[in-house]
Amino acid sequence: MWHYTDLLLHDMGEDLADHRPEARATGTDWRTPPLCGNGLTQQVNNHGYFLHDGRARSLLEANLWHGGEAQPMRDCVISPPKSDRDALIRFLRSL
């Protein structure tokens, strides 16, 4: 099974910051979680919320919260046509 993660710390920007440093992580750093299992979130957790604090109500919204060094990837997700974004979300739900 592919986990689709690098398990590294990344600066995710101010919008996701909790300003609580821990070990090597600053208050804006987050470890990339595995993306496998995203499609089972509703079934396993009985909710469809994403991100560390559940503030995102969809996978696309979770992507839109990303800033910092993740902003270029966020922009790559929102710039293509809606049909391409929909295909990406279908893929993420299939993991």
C-alpha cells in the first residue's frame, strides 16, 4: 500500500499555525500525515472533517488552508479546471 506522505515537517503558514513549538517543529510546522485512508474518514471517524483540528469540511477545503511552503502546491490544485480538481478529489477518496 502506498501511504502518499514524506513524513517530514513542513512550514504550513500562519493560517494553520498553533504557535506551540515541539521538538524540531516550530509553531507553523506540521508533519505530513499519510493520505491513505482519506476515503474512509466518514466511515471510521463518523465525520468528514480534515486537518489536525477538523476545521476543514472537505479535502478541497483542507488543501485551501495550506500556506507557507505548501502554497505553491495549493495553487497547483486550485488553478486547473474543476474537472481536474474533481478527479484529484476522487483519487484522494480512493486511497
